[in-house]
Amino acid sequence: MRACCWQGVEKVQVDRVPDPEIINPRDALVRITSTAICGSDLHLYGGKVPTMKRGDILGHEFMGVVEEVGKGVRNLRKGDRIAVPFDIACGNCYYCQNDLWSLCDNSNPNAAALEELNGFSSSGLFGYSHLYGGYAGGQAEYVRVPFADVGGLKIESGIEDEKVLFLTDIFPTGYQAAEQCGIRRGDVVAVWGAGPVGQFAVASAFMLGASRVLCIDRFDYRLAKARDLWGAEILNYERDTDDIVETLKQMTGGRGPDHVIDAVGMEAHGTGFYDEYERGKQFAKIQTDRAAVLRQAIQACGKGGTVSLPGVYTGFIDKFPMGQAFAKGLTFKMGQTNTHKYMRPLLEKIERGEIDPSRIISHVVKLDDAPRMYEVFQEKRDDCLKVVLKP
């Protein structure tokens, strides 16, 4: 089969690789009909996540048609159309039983590596390095889905792929980011990042009762989407303000936003001396992540608010304003998305016409175009917001 494979920093290519096979009784083989490039894939593309190996198949947002199931899979059969969550979960451990699917104890065969890094392991992930199990991803013609009996959501209506594909990651990720803020009707929420996750965080904050959502980014075409699709108030931090924290206070009567969402993460951009300082530290591996957005979010958040982090962080940062967070009584909520928890209720919202996730798609291309689109997405060319690949 053909698959998009990692070949080194900023180098991916579509190669011929062996077809996947059933290995365990709870596996399914899925023929991919649609897959996508995620912002998190750019961390792999840029060499920011360790343990990638040449030839690793990328991709964790995908859906398709079941071709074969193992003997232990009784709720799926050949021909079923399914969307597959990016995090792999067993369904049986303490964490899965408590809706903490991304913290599954049993799905990462390389758990010892993550335990060495973080103290504990989390779930396996499709196409996301050997720290997370070394599973082949879904930017391919076929994929093996472990624990398919709990990790495959049947799409039984004729709704098109593009409307339900993002149930596999970014729509639940944006929704969880907003939900864990504990938004009360009338709250003001600020979202850093108008990429795909930021778009769904904005939309979800409104769904959950926010009266205003302020969206911060540096790309006008992404900000325009957040405004035109969902009704966000937008700020280009490179043009509209010299001090984003002070501007957000002024926009909220001096209180600051009630809750803040960092949908950017480890590769945040800033301005001025501290941005260059952090880039240098990250390049020299003195610090793993750039924390410009995280600091701004903490500083801007109103007293008693929540700092929600769907943006991916991988290691250690310094210059963390813990004193401000403590003094303002902030709550922090973060982590990989518990995708399984949200897929069905969000599917129902899509089927009722409450939201159309396909509106964020900017490019639909063939799988063979993946290497070019990784570069376009990375460089933010051609107003690239979200890329869907068709094998």
C-alpha cells in the first residue's frame, strides 16, 4: 500500500510499504477514505518529538471502511464505516472506565519510555512516535486499529466524510478545551491560536454559553475564519496591540477574560526579546518548549479563572509566572483529549445541524500530495488552515 512516511526533519514522502495485518483479536483493518494533516503532525515534521524513526507512517486523524475484524471484535463487521479516535484505549482499565481514555494503562507497548520521561505513561497514539507505541498512522491506504471494539465509532448516516472526519481529534480537542473551563452563561473566553483546534475551541465556547470569545493570532486569514464562522472578536498581536495582556484587560473592563485557552502549545510565537531568547534556548535544547502564549494566558486571565491547555507541551519550560497564577486563584486543566468521550455527542450535534466542521477545510488533495501540503501547512502558505488527504 501507499503511505505518508517520516524520513527526517522536514522530510516526508509517500512510499510503498507492507499492508497491515490483524495481529490481535480486538484489531480491525480499515480502508482509509479520508485522513488529515494535524497541527500536531507539524511537531513531528519539525523534529520536535523524539523517537521518530525513518519510515514511520504518519497520521492520527482518519476514517474509513472496515475490511476485516479480529475474533474479539463483535460490534463491527466488514463494510462498516467508522471514525477512529487518535488515542488508542483498551476500554477496561481504571482510566478508560472513568472516561480518561487518553490516560489508558494498557495501549502503549512502549510505556517504559514515557514513564522515564513523565513518571507515568499515557495511551498509545496513532502515528505519533515510538514514545506513544510506534503505531502506524492513518495517512495511508489502510491501517490496523487496535482495540477496535472500543475505538471505532460507526457512522451510519450518509453524512459526508468531511463533516465527521474531525471527530477523530480536533473537534473533540477544541470542545474539551472549552468544556474544562467550566464556562457559565455570559462568560468571556480568550483563545490563543486560530488554527484548527483554536477554531473549534472558539465554536465550542459559544456552544457552552460564552457571551464573547476573543481570538488571538498573527495570521489574518485564520482570524477572519474565527470571526466569520463563529463570531469571535479578533486580535492580530503583531499589528493590533503592543501589549496583548493589557489590551485584553481593556476589552473586558479591567477584569481580564473569565477563562483562557492556549491552543498553540510548545511552538508558540511571540514578539521582541523574549521570543528570540526562547527560540535560542529551544534550539540549543536548554528548554524544550516556547512558553510565550502560556505566560500571556496566565497574565491575562481574570481572578478565579481557568487556564485550559489543548496545545501540546512536551517537556520543560522556565519563566513560568507561578506567583501570578497562585495569587489569582487560577485553575489549570490540560492533557491529551479523551476523544472517545466526545465522539458520539458531537456526532449528534453535527447530525442535528448545530455545527458543520467541514467549514474549516482549506485544501482537499490526494495522498500523493501530502509532502507538498506538509510544507504549505508549515509555512502557512495559500491560506492553509486544514488539509484533508484522499488515498
